Amino acid sequence: MLLDADGTTYGIHGDKDFAELVRKRGWLSKPPETSALLRLIVAAMFDGRMLVLDAPTPQVISEEGMLKVVFTEVRDRSDTSSTALTIDIGPRGIATVDVRTNVGAIR
């Protein structure tokens, strides 16, 4: 969960969806640096319970009023396979998550 300066909470246990914070901050058109955005996504949407992998390189795509974040994760260091996630946030509604499991072995 994330807490904004005005006391509003965002995320799965917050008062508002993470997408609301993205729109409030203008990140649909001008997102923050990739690693900072990923830290916020993990905290707000996944309770901080995942490790984002550096390879393949996470992507943040901002186009046509949409924000798409694509990355690969494992839940903990003992996992032997990874999961690819795509987070989509638009001008309305909640953040959606597309999950593809077992996308590759961790070495």
C-alpha cells in the first residue's frame, strides 16, 4: 500500500486503486524512471512480495493515453521459474494485470 501526502492510500489494501495515483501524478504521459515505478507497483499491487528480474529488461511504454509496464518476476529466491507480468493502466478504471507463468527457468 502507498500513502500519498494528502492521506489517500493506494493499492490492493488502499482506499483507491494504484491506477488512480498514476493518473493523479500525470504518469500516463510522463512516467517516472522504470526502477522507481516498479518499486511502487510491487509495494502497491503485490504487497512487496516479489523480486523483479533485470533480464529481460523491464519496459515502461507510454502511448495514446495508456501506460504499459512489462516485467518478469519471481516470488522468492527459491523459485525455479519466472512469471511475466504486464500491467495496463488507462485514463479510466483500475490497473489490470496479465500474467504468464513458467516463462523461463531461473539459473
